[in-house]
Amino acid sequence: MYKTKEEKQKYIAKIFKNKALFEWEVLHVSSHYDRLEIMEVLAHILVREKLRYELNFLYLEKYEDFNFSQIVNIIFHEIANEWVSFATEILNYPKQDAIQEIQNRVRVRFIHSLAKDYYEKYRRKIFEEVGDTFIELVASAKSEKHMTRVIQETLESNLIKNRQILDMHNFYQLYKRTKVARNMKNSDIASLKIKINDLKVIYSDPNIKIDEKERLYSQIERTNKELDKVASHGLDHFDKAIKRLKDTMVQSMMSMTNCKL
């Protein structure tokens, strides 16, 4: 692509002066939908892995540990890692040289500004993932009598301000709804798995015609995609009251993080 070091340096300098070019070349992003897709993946990484002790209710011991302060920094590091991958794989830079290219303050500010843009525009995706972990925590309780400290403190926190609109006035009601929702999800998953197995049995019959075999193959593919979709749904998808709870939490987090970057 760029044969000489001078050509590469000019190209790199150009990339780090234009966010749209950087997104296209390094992140393979060219639209709102591409950014949204990236943030859906990042939201999972942030909440489930990188910041699980700050944002994932399944790992929090008390509500006061819950905080957003490191989100932009993690997005920064993820973007920086994408740059290193791009520089080593496309520009054939040694890893250390690729890292060196983003050591100066101007380029650090450039990547930080891009990370901040992504956070400001798409942080809702992160907060939706956070809300899912709280609902999962409630659903994982052994019984309606096993309300952990972090659940109690969260239910009493500013994350859930308008309890009167949730149709759930205590932990017992919330717990019961999450259990019903989880059973509904598991039932849908089980039904789809049975359907796929039944289709595969028919598909394996050596006597069926080619046209029918192709139709069955397409149907199996569609049903597998439907199974993946159902499996990815949060419990809020199966209960309107849980959905209102999650929406309330997300909106509270949006308000709490305004101008706090």
C-alpha cells in the first residue's frame, strides 16, 4: 500500500487529523449503524469484562461501588488497540513502533476525543447492558427471601426513582416477575431447539427431493437465527414491567452522567 517510511508517515499524519478517515481506515466505520454495532460489542466488553466490578451488578458487593468514571478510558484503550492492530497488520509496523505512533499528546487527545464522542452518543447501549445485569442478579436469587445488600441498596437508590409506575412495589414482586420472564425465555428456546431437531431429522432422510432438501436447509438456517435472537434477549423483552424498570434505570444513568465525562 505505502512502500516507503515517508509515505506511511504522511498517511498516518493524515489519519490522525480526520476522525471520519480514522474511523473508516482503522475502525471500518462509515455510518451511525456501524458505530451502533461497535458500541453494542463494546458495551458487552465494558460491562461483562473490563469494568465488571464497577458496572456489573452480578459482581458488585454494594451500591456505592457502582460508578462510570472509567468508561471513556476503556473506550480509549479499545480504540488504541484497534490502531495497533491496523498498523501492524496493514502498515506492517512492528508493534512497538505502532504504539510509539500514538504516544504524543496530540494523538492521545485525538483518540480520547473520539472515545468521548462515542460515549456521549451511544452510552445508552452501555447502560442497557448494566440494567440487564441488575435484572439477571434478581433472577438469580435463590428465593424471594434472598435479597442481597446490593439489590436492596439499588432498589432504594436514585437509579429507580419512580417506583410507583413500575407495578412492582417490593423485591418479592420483582423476583416473581423475573422468574416468570426467565421461564418464558427458556420455553421459547426449548421450542426452537425442538423445531430445529425435527427439521434436521427430516433433512437427513435420503429419500427427499433436492428442492425439498433446499427448502428445509433454509428453514433450519432461519430457525437457528431466530434461536440466537431469542437467546440474546434480556428478560425485559418478556415482561412489560421489567422493561419499565430497565428503562427507568437507563434514563437515570443518562441523567447521572450528563456533563460528567
